[in-house]
Amino acid sequence: MPSVIAVPEMLAAAAAGVDGIGSAVSAAGTAAAGPTAHVLAAAGDEVSAAAAALFRAYAHDCQAVLNQAEAFHSEFTQALAAAGAAYAQAEAANTAAMAGALDTLGAPVQALLGLGNTGPGGAVTTPTSTVMLSGNPVTALIMGGTGYPTFPAPVLAALDSAYIQPIFGPNNPVAQYTPEQWWPFIGHLSLDQSIAQGVTLLNNGINTELQNGHDVVVFGYSQSAAVATNEIRALMALPPGQQPDPSRLAFMMIGNINNPNGGILERYTGLYIPFMDVSFDGATPPNSPYQTYIYTGQYDGYAHNPQYPLNILSDINAFMGIRLVHNAYPVTAADVANAVPLPTSRATPAIPITTCF
């Protein structure tokens, strides 16, 4: 069954065009009425008189057809205009109904996630700054991505302003060194080796800041998000008395290759590539006692890998997203504020624990 797409603006334009055609037909018929309906005989003989009568008959028939065409155009124009108005009314009614339905459906999710009203355009806004840690001075340990053991100061400031400050407030952003290598592409360490060394360095950095009386927010991007993931696992494996106080430590990740919602190391859990020493070791723990915020760009091939690898279009999107999305995360607070929390995020009534955007 063929589909018909009706756009009110197009129907209105078509009605105006048809009305113009009808006016032209009417004017042509009026102009032709006199010359064609009053044909005089060429001579006084019977043949000329019969020919003139025949042409006059044709002229009257033509006028009748033109009158019918004019009436048809008038009715058709009215029908198009009415259809356009009907579709416009239907669109307005559907928009209002859908908005109400979406608000109704979204309210429980927003309540579950502890979110308030939505921002402009219906985008759910990122939680604003509250006292979410113990109240000590906050140090943000910001790690780089593959190929960047540390980020330069301008990048640290941009990431801190866009991601960390809106949630945790003023802090001291510090570049946390990690190897960020991936042999054979960058450096001499395999991905597993680079991540393992990064975990040791990050753990030392966290302990130093905690011992100095600071609360800590760990920020990881791409490979360093995997470093943060493995650090969370290591902390959760410690005996209860040795684990850092959850009120003094939090994690934030972008482009997370262990993203619980499609990170490439989660999507193919259990796979191991020996010659590259790459372990697909699963998701960032969703049951961590530490506040965790994970931001993922749609179609990021590393952090939002296709659920169905046999879907060629999804694979193409993911491949292009590695370059166009994974390497281009927003660095302004206005852009990050429009991040949409996923309904799979785990939360308590008081504080969101693991929140994925």
C-alpha cells in the first residue's frame, strides 16, 4: 500500500496554484465566448449556414465544458484548502497529545534519577552543583587519552569547566599522568600493560590526595576511562575497612570503552587478542559504591559499539563515529548540560550512584 505524506504548507501552496489555474481558465472562457458563440455564415447558401451552425454548436459545448472545469477547480481548491487546515489542526493536536504523553512517561524516570525540570528543547539537564562529597576541598585528577599521558592546562580547564564543576563545584584540576600507550599504534606498551600501569599510578594519586585531606574526583577519557574502571574494581575488591570512603571519592568518564551501555570492551566481554594483548574485560561496575558519571556520544564506535555487529549500517556509523564522535566530545558546559540521562542509570533516592548519559 503506497504511503502519502501531506504537509499543510504544501497543500496551501497547491490550493493557491490550482486557484490560479481556475482563474486563468475562467478568463480564457469569457474571452472566447463572444467570438466562438456568434459565428456568422460565410455566405447565404445552405452549406455555409450549416457550417456556421455546427461551429456555434461546438462553441456552446466548449463553453459548457469550461463552465464545468471552472466549477471543478473551485471545488478542488476548496477541498485542498480544507485538507491543509485539517492536517494543520491534526498536527497541533498530535503534538500536544504526544508532549503530554511524553511528560507523563518521563516523570517517573526523572523522579527515579532525582532530576528536576527539563531544559530548553526538552533536553534533560545535567545535575547542578550540590554538596555531593564530604565537603573537603576537591581535587580533580584528570587523565589523558591514548597518545596523551597528560592533557595541557587549557584542556584541563575546559574539561573541568564543562564536566566536573557543574556537578562537584569549585575544585583544583590536576593532570594525572598515565602511560596512555597502545602498541603497535602508539608506544611500546600493549593496551593491557598501559592500563595496568595507569591503575597503579592513579591509585597512588588518589591515596595521596585523600591523605592530604582532599576529596577526589577522577576523570577518565577513552583509555583512561578503562584505567578508572579497573581502579573501581580494585577498590571494590578491598576489605571493607580498607576501601576509601565513598563520600570522598567519585568518578567521571567520557568516551568510556568499558561503558555498560555498549563500550567495545563490554560488548565483546571475554574476548582476548593475544598478539596485541587486548582483553575485553567487561563493563564499568554499575554497582560501585562511588558516584560515577559516564558520558557517551551517540555512534561513538569505541564507547557506543553496535549491539548487532551484522547490521552493516550500524557498523558504518560506528566506524565513522570513532573519528567524528570519539575524538570530538564537547568541552563547553552549555553542550554538556543537554546530556540526556539513560533510564538504565542506577540511583538511590538521595544520590545518583552510576549515571549514564
